[in-house]
Amino acid sequence: MKRWIYLALCGALATAVSAGCAGRAVKKAKKDKAASQEQAAAEAGQEDGTEASLRGKDYIPSSELSRVHFEYDMHQLTDETRQALKKNAEWLRSNPKVEVKIEGHCDDRGTEQYNLALGQKRANAVRDYYKALGVKIGRMSTISYGEEQPLCHESTEECGLTNRRAETLIRKK
């Protein structure tokens, strides 16, 4: 009788151990699958809506990409702006490995905080338009410089228009 109980306990113990090992194997398989999905998303251009990181990267202007300008206190794209951005998007789609930074800029009217927010809206408007035209969001990043990086330093409307802009820069290799 003792032998029968001993065999039953050994069988139960062996089942419990193998179930625990199988559980670990299932957890490891799920973890490996999640890691491979994250890697695939990164390689595909982060289609989960995440912008590319700006950290530790240098960006430079490209003669292939036009800067666009905005009306005073506006971030909406005009027909003229859309035409320039369509040409930019065509170039970006034909160069799928290029990563870009979209900078939003303002003139010197308004508070620093307001201009930083407006510059971000301008950069986001350009990014969203590129996305609508088929450029993967994982290749793009946005930043606002507000009024901190003017191209023109005069107090004229023409100078203000020059400074109210968005620029698309490419990542330096």
C-alpha cells in the first residue's frame, strides 16, 4: 500500500514540475514574440504612431526639401504650402531610409511660451500632412523653436513672414 501511495505522489510531483516548466516555456515564447514584434515595428518605421527620437542625432538642411511659411498667428496649411509639402513628401517616399526632423518657428510677436506652442502646432501640421501623404511617422520627429532661431532680425512684416516657418531637415549620416 505504501508503495502505491509513493508512486502516486511521484506521479503527481512529476506532473507539477513538467507543468511549471511548460508554463515558463510559454511565458518565454510570449516574451520572445513580443520582442520580435517590437523589432519589426521599429524596422517598419514605428507604425504605432511614435515619432523618431531626436536624441543624439544631427540634422542638416537638404536642397531637395522646401521650407514652408505661415500666416501670422496661424498653423493651418495653405494651398501653396500643401503644394510644397507634396513635393517634399514625394522625395521622402522615394528615399524611405531618410529620417527627418520638422522644426516649427515663429516671429517675435507673442510670448515665448505662446510661440513655442504655436511652433509645435506648425511642426505637427507638417508632420500630419506628410503622414497623410504616405510618409511613415516613425521616420519623423518634431520640435518647436518658437522665436529662438529667426532667419531675419528686422521688425518688418516681410521679416516676420520669413521667420514664421516650418523646416524639414534630414538626418546626417
